[in-house]
Amino acid sequence: MKLHVLGCAGGIGGRERFTTCLRVDSDILLDAGTGAMNLPVDELSAIDHVFLTHAHLDHVAGLALLVDAVRGRKGYPLVVHATEPVVRLLKESLFNWRLWPDFSEIPSAENPVMTWQVMAHGETVDVNGRSITCLPVTHTEGSSAYLLRHNIEGFLFTGDMCSTPELWRTVSASPGISKVIVDCSFPNAEASLADLSRHFCPASLLRDVVSLPLSTELLIYHLKPGQEEAIMQELRNASQGRSVRALACDEVFEF
Ligand SMILES: [Zn+2]
Ligand SMILES: [Zn+2]
């Protein structure tokens, strides 16, 4: 299983900052922020499944444009997986014919460009040997993390989140998870803003993950533009032997 980071920044700004989009092999996206716009049209057409952590624009902006770009190029619908509150919000607020067309009815409801697949927290979907488990996180209503595995090896992608102790207990009890891609958006000086917007700062993240084995590598994403180095320095200073580093756009991992 190959993981390609198409976008992992907490905001836009220049060629090195694209918002959240991770590609698994050639056919799965985890979130579809502006990072999805890095793919040429033939590679966009190869995407068969998108798993959304939540409906914030920095995670779905690329989805709106992706379905338009691949219209007429696939003989079957792109499947978008998310929890019921997230699907409902996107149908009501984005794919509503006002802000953007409803591509689940284009060109027809019988043969659409995209289709929704509601996923419950705790549910696992198998996509040709890659197992994808949806787990609850605290951020917006219905927000999810995804645990991905091929055979026994895999990783956790938290999406945006703040304190969710049960997530770390679940991951600690899951063999083969060597890497955790986790939100840390703000420096400690903005801890109150992190709490208000339901993100982590270094102090709240390191407090939350105490039950996670030290051998599990933390790959930090969603760093706010211009504050990347300050946040990472605070994390390194307080990491107490835990492996912590920033995830970078265009990185590739094999599991
Ligand atoms: Zn968010
Ligand atoms: Zn976000």
C-alpha cells in the first residue's frame, strides 16, 4: 500500500502549501483539499473512492472541482464515504445546485459522476485488500479519523481533531500501526484558539497521546502557515523521546 501526500498544510500560501489530501495507491483519496489539484486529469479519473474526515472547506474544496474535472471520463461513479452528518451537511450546503451542482444527479441520477456512501463510526470498509476503519474524533459533528491497513501494516490519519483519548486507546490496541498522521495546528501561545477551533497545540497533543506507544511515529500535519517551525520546535522540546516530525507535501510511504 502506497501513501502519497498531495497536501498536508493548515492553509494555502505558495507552491509548498496545499490543504489536506492523501492518496492511497492510485484509487483512494483521504480528504480532498487543494492538494487534489496537484493531480493531472488522468490521475484524477483513476480515483474511485474518497474518504472524508469532515466537511470543512480545506478538506473538500478539491472534491467539488474533482467531480467536475472527471465528468464523462469514468464509466461508473466516484464513491464518497463519510459519516451521515458530514454527508448531510455537504448535500445541504455545497452540492445543492446553488453553491455547486449536485453531481450525484449529473448527468443523471441513474448514472451519476459521484455517489454518497454513509459510513458509521467503528465501521470497516475493504477496498481491494485495503481495510479502512472510520473512528470518531472531536472536531465537528460526525468528524472521523481513518485507520488504514494492508495485510497487518498501516497508519492512522486523524483528520482535524482535539482531545479524543479513546482514539489513542483504540490505536494502541491495533497491531501494525507504525505511523500516526495527526493535527497540530497552533503554537502553545494560541492554545485558547486551538481549543476554540477544536484543534491541537503541542501541549494538548502531547497530553492526549500518552497511551500511544513511544515507538509510534507522529507525523504532524495541518500546521498553520508561517508557524510551522515554531510549532515543531515546541513539539520537539516536549516530546520526551517520542518520534515527532512534520509531514511534508509530496512525501511517499510504503506499508
Ligand atoms: Zn476542520
Ligand atoms: Zn482543516
